[in-house]
Amino acid sequence: MAKRHTISLKAVYGFNALSRISGLFSGRGFSIDSISFGDAEEPETSRVTITTSGDERIIEQITFQLEKLVDVVEVKDLTYVPHVERELALVKVGCSMANRSEIMQIANVFRAKVIDISPESMTLEITGSRDKVDASITMLEPYGLREVARTGTVALPREYQPKD
Amino acid sequence: MAKRHTISLKAVYGFNALSRISGLFSGRGFSIDSISFGDAEEPETSRVTITTSGDERIIEQITFQLEKLVDVVEVKDLTYVPHVERELALVKVGCSMANRSEIMQIANVFRAKVIDISPESMTLEITGSRDKVDASITMLEPYGLREVARTGTVALPREYQPKD
């Protein structure tokens, strides 16, 4: 069964790594849900977090091929280890004086922040798991989504890992 | 002079667009600071936000070539229009009982959230502009950065745009 996987990898700093990684996915027809690319903890290294779906055999194949890429230093599939996952979304939603407080109530429930406002719209900053961000956007949809920009998911393993 | 630019583009959903975009950058030797790739407001579309540096002539060339890519629907350079920008970082930092409260003070100043803790480490979730995230990480560096995962920047234009 296709399960959502979160793959975290470290690469030598520079955009060539991303080009190789995305080329690998598109070339093989592997799907990708989201990708984040930013600085890692050491200088001159980037961390790339990819969420993808597929059955176990395909995911194994993907991680194996990612490991072989030039510039890729480390590949971890975090799916089966305890980890924390977050993403961020900016959502500009249509609103009027009449329904502004409704939208602010939804924002409060999801602990979203209002970061821009105009007579006809509000922009919210939402942070959380992918599910939480999805849920917030679903609640805001009836007001009219004007613009949405989502970062990909980022994830780190929890420090405490159960010994089995 | 090389200035940091934030380019927001919308593409047909699917990973081919990202492969083409990153191929364009690496093929021409254009540098990239960060990239975020996630769902946009309409079904079947993705929004990609890229931060890059270069002089005006190079940026013009980049946006021109991005516009010509298959699967790319819209390209906007947000640098000179009022916009909101955010990114998110997960930072796992070494700590002991002795300096835990120091780290929590830093977290409070930057309104970061502690999302994991162990006897020897803490993981913080930091949200804000790139400068703010950079500043937080610089303050945490002396405690030992164990792992850092940053999303790229995401950005949306402000609704109110001054008429000049």
C-alpha cells in the first residue's frame, strides 16, 4: 500500500544536488508531495526534506538511488523512527467586515497569525504538521483562497529513540 | 550589486516543473539560496518560491527563462513589491540541565517553541523572516547545533500596494 514517507538528506551545498535529486524523481516517474531545501547545521551543507508516497519496494529503490547521487552525503527515511515534522503556509483569504471575526476565530483555533489585512482580504501564517495545515486550509476555503504558498515539510528525528 | 531576490512562481502540479526549474539554475550556474515547493491555491497547481542573488541583469535573465519553461504558469519577482516573507526552521541544539534555561530564554525572545527535549538536547521550532531565523541560529550556535532543517522562504504580495 502507498504510504507517505518523509526522507531527509544532507548534500554538499550548492544547487547541483537539488537538480540531480529532482531529475532522479522526474526521470523515474517517482511522485513527490513536497520538497524543502535550505542550509543544514554544518557550513557548506544543505538539508533537503522530501515527502513522497509509494509502496515499500519503490521507496527502497528511491533511497538507494538517492544515496548513490554525487553531492548527497546522507539519506534517512524518517517514516519509521519517532520524529517531529512541521510545515508553514501563508494563506491569503478573501474577507469582508461581515465575516472577518469568523476567520479570526478559525485562525485562533489553529493558532495561526494574521500577518496582513486589507478591506477585502487577510493573510494568515499557519505552522504545524501537514495534516493541521491541510485542515486549516479546508476551513478557510469557503471564504475564497486568493493565494497560498506552502513550504515543504521539514523533519528531524526525536532525540529519544525507543530501543526495541 | 548582487541583491537578494524572492521569485514566486506557479506551475502545473507535478514534479517535472521542479526538475526543469532546478535544471535551469544549475545548467546556467545561477545560484539559489533556498527553494520551497508545495501546493498552491488552485487544485493541480504548485507554488515554488526561490530566493536567489545576482545583479539586475542576471535576475532579469532568470525570470525571462523561467517564464519560458514548460509547466510554468506565472513568474513574479516580489523583491520590489511590498510582500510578506516567512520561513521555518527546526533546530536541535545540545544542552544540559545547567544551560537549559539559557536556551529557553533565547527561545522566548525569538518566540520559538520547544517541540522536543531530552537530557542532552532540545529541538526548537522557529518561524519568521530569513534574518530572524539566521539571528536565532547564530544565538544557538555556541550550544552546539546538532541538526538543522530549514524550509525555504515562502512569500506572498501584500494586498495593499502603493500607487506611485
